[in-house]
Amino acid sequence: MPPLGQDDLVSTALILGKFLPPHRGHRYLAEAARREADELIVCLLANSAEPVPVELRHAWLGAILPWATVVSTVADHPIDYDDPAIHDLWAATIRETIARATVDVLVTSEPAYGDEIARRLGARHVLLDPDRRRFPISGSAIRADPRANLEWLDEPVRRWYEATLDG
């Protein structure tokens, strides 16, 4: 059997975040990442103090993005975009969580950390919609006023929020 050529290699794209909650902007990133590579990994990086359990967010991502590999972990690391040691810590956690030696493409809407994390992972960074013009929503806006932002949520997430609001 001849050796694999460069064109035969499988490329891997990565999106990452808290997904607190997952919303249509996240789906947009995932769909763009899917076009960039043969395989997509969605890495959910939760904090133990967050209001929606990591297991629930993981399940939502699996339902919304059935063609992606969803992995998750809880890591209570600090966030400091100016500290190289913190970027190193997050990159190590991401590597451990995705259980991969390499990632080819990191797709984010985050100029604050995207370039640095991509560099540490040995990946190319694709920055999409950093000003959130195409999808003017964030997880914090949804958490602040879920009822006003239900339109940005895919079905399983929307159902959960509707039940929570009605309960």
C-alpha cells in the first residue's frame, strides 16, 4: 500500500468556548469550521461556578451539531488575555481535553485569545464575525434576558429556557 499523500490526511478544526448557552452564533462558527476541515471538534470549557451544568451544555451541543465531536471539561483557570502563562495553561487544558496532538484550524470570533491559543496549538486561526454583526448575540446577553433572546437558541436550548422561565 502506498504512503498517504498530503491530500489524504484528515484535517481537524476546533471551536471552543463556554457555550453558556450554545446559540446560533456558535452554530455559525461550527458550520464555518466544518467547511475548513474534514473533522470538527467542539471543546466545551466550563467553570464549576457556572449556572448551567456542563453535562447539559455538552448534550445540547451534541444534539445541535450531530456531525461534530463534542468534548468537555471543567477547568477553573483564571482568564487573563495579557498573561502568556495563562494562555499556556488553557492551551494545555485544551490539548488534554481534545486528546489530539494537532489541530489544523481554530475558528473563533475572539481576537482577544484566538491568535494566542491557535499559535500554542500549532493551528491556523480563522477569525469570524468578531464584532458580532452577523449574529449580534452572546451567552451573557441570553443569560441576562433569556425571554428576549429565545430566537437565538436552537430547539433543545430554547425548550430548556422556556421551561425554566415558565417554571
